[in-house]
Amino acid sequence: MRTGDFIYLHKKSNKKLPSQKMKKIIFKFWLINFLISAVLFLTYHLVIAATKTIDGNLFEKLMQILELYLNIGFAFIYFITMVISSFVLLLNLVEKIRNNFYLSLLTFLGIPLFCFIFIISNLLIDIRIQNFTILTTLAIFSTIGMFLTTIQFLLFRKTINKIQVQ
């Protein structure tokens, strides 16, 4: 039996090839990751919009407007980073990356972990120096994003291991 015969028989039996099934699984996890990023971005904007303003003099109002613009800028940078991070997840289509636990972990958590460490370190420096920071909301959303991405990675590995056993 030639290879072409196997593919013909395989298609005729209506079973999907393992690579097609794997692509579908990876695409599903990518889509979920992208949706999580969009929901976190929208929630971040809602939190920024719900921030209470303080009645004060002109300088305090100007500072609040600048803080709002900074938060919107951070939200945009956060969203772009999360989108790039979700596209990096597609590297799991490469079999060597998908089958290596650490490389697969890096595709899921590499960029978010780097950003998380960067945000937390800047947050701690700002708190120590000024007792005031604008990065608190961003740090909270980064923590939530890291938590959800970690859960997603564990589910992905569980799914991959289950398929490889079959």
C-alpha cells in the first residue's frame, strides 16, 4: 500500500488526520486566548471609565485628565501585547515546539511573564519612591491575564497528552 492509498482510505473513512485535528485544537486555544485578551481589554477600559474623579483645583483636574490618558495608553499597549502573545501561541503548530513542554510553555507564557515582571518591578519601584502609582490597575489585569493563560496552558498540555496517548 502506497502513502497516497493511505490518505485516500483515511479520507474515505471520514476520520481526520492527526495534524488536522492538532491544527483545530491549536486554533481553538488561540481563539480563546484572543477572546480573553479582548475581554480583559474591554474590562480594563470599563474600570478606567468608572474611576471616580475628585473635585479640586485646576491642577488636580489636569492631573486626573493626564492620568486618564496614561491609563488609556497603558490599556492600548496591554492589548497589543496580549494580541501578539496570542499569535505567538500559533507556534505550537510546529511539532518540535508543541512536543517540548518548555517551548510550548514559552509560547503561552513567555511574553505575558516578561510583561508581568516588568510591570510589577516598575510598580514596586514607584510605590517605594512615590507612594503613588498609575500601574496598579495594569498590574491587577496582568495578574488576571497570567492566571488565565496558565490555566489555558495546563488545559492545552492535558489535551495534547491525551491525543498523543491515543
